[in-house]
Amino acid sequence: MHRILANAELPQLRTHRSTAARLAPLLPTKLKATYLVGVDGERQRFWIEVFTSG
């Protein structure tokens, strides 16, 4: 699951935002950090919104 989310392009993630939001709580904390560090600002904002919405 992590690889699918990590490799998805931002437009794909936005299209399937509700699915990403349901799967996000299942990610280990260490993996969640990889979605926030070293990524462009738009992608980082997407994940912050997903992680804080649940």
C-alpha cells in the first residue's frame, strides 16, 4: 500500500482523496514522515490535509 501511495502522482491522489484518507491511518508513523519530508509543497500540503482530516 505504501508504494502505491508514494508512487502516485498528485492528480491521481486528488482524484482518489477519500481512499487515501481511509488508508492513511494504517500507515506506520515512520512512513507518514516520508510523505512530508523532501517533497514539493503541493504534495506536502495534500498529505498534511489528509493526515489531519482523520
